[in-house]
Amino acid sequence: MWSRAVDRWLGVGLASLISVVTIWLTVTDRLQLYINPSQAWFACGMAVLLLLGAIASFALPLGEEDHGHDHDHGHDHPSPRRVLGLGATAVGGVLASAVAVLAIALPPATLSAELAMQRDTGSAPLFAGADDVQLGVVDTSGFGVGDWSATFATATSPERYEGEDVTLTGFVTPDDDGSVNLNRLVITHCVIDAQPAALPLSDAEGASDLELGQWVELRGSIAVDDSGALVVQAASIERIDEPEDPYEY
């Protein structure tokens, strides 16, 4: 009896729990902390279908899924392979149960600035910006930190962007040379593939006094430094609370 109950928990039980968490995150507008909002409808829809299927499965009594087969083939002593399989199932079941319970017990949280710094490879996010290539004059009015980071890394004519006004939101981190960067994490599908985007700041008065990870709204313009690289010339930096949607996509 207990064995069958455990089997059901490791199957439809955990599936139901994860489905409920997914639906709850969708209803509370927090699912975007884990996946790209454009895919939220699919995740929530699959969670609803899975939950309905799990509810329907409880119409079967425990053990009915065995279809009446007798699995006792007269083995008095289980084989080492079977013992190993049972042990792996037990460990996996405990870990999966712990993850599911923690998903409910712990509040949704964003990835930290420290993690962004650890993931920073010095290159722009791989999939930042629009997927289609735009020819001619590019409208940068809707550019975020990720878009500008990709532009900074790939621009062959930096002077083309010099003087453009920007209003950007992100968190600050120190650079190796003592300067300050404006950062944002860019997500393609989910937080697992989150990539940091960083913009170097120039003439950012007071930025060095900001704490690591402090969210700010920056107003300024794009400039070209002495080395010919693009930088953000900050005119004003205002401390703000972390936005409801801290990622770019």
C-alpha cells in the first residue's frame, strides 16, 4: 500500500504540485521571473492540462494502474540491479519532492547581481535585440540595455550612434578598471539561459557610491571615448526599486 502511494506521489503528485505552482505564478504575474513572458501562455496551458490529467488519474484506486498483473515472480532476493534502481528512485524522489516543496515555500526571486558578474564573459548577449536584420537607419528609441550592449559590441561605425539620447533602467556593478557598468540580464527562454548585458558608463557622477546591484534609472546620451569605443555618458542617475519585471528579452 505504502509503495503504491509513494509511486503515485512521485508521478501525478509531483506533477500536480509543479502545475499548481506554475498556475499560481501566472495568476500573480510572477512567472516572468522564470521564463520569457511570450512563452507563459504555453507553460500555463500545459500546466492546466497536466493538472486535469492528474485529477482524472485519482479516479483509479491505488494499484489499479498495475492492471491486475502479479509482479512477484518468485524472487526471494532482489538482484543488485533492482536494489540500485530502488535506491536511485528513492534519492531522486526525495530531491524532486524537496525542489517542489521549496518552490512553494520560498518566494519568487530574481537572479542576483553577483550571479550576473559571474556569468559575464565580456561579450554581448548572444540573442540580444531583434532577430531580424534591419537595413538603413535603425530606430534606437526602444533599445534597452541588452540592445545597446549588442550594438556597442558590433558597431562598425560608432560615430553613427554618437549623441543619441537614452533612458535606461538597470543595476550597477563595478568594472575591473574601477569604472561602473549599467547591467541587465537578458533571457531568451528561461532564467537558465540568462545572459548579462553591460554598458560602460562615462562621467557618471556619484555612480561609484552606489552599492553593488543597486537599481537605477539613467538618463544620458551615447558617446565615443578616446579609444573609439561606445560608452554611455550619464547626465543623471536616479536610485529606484527593482522593477516588477527585472529582465529583458
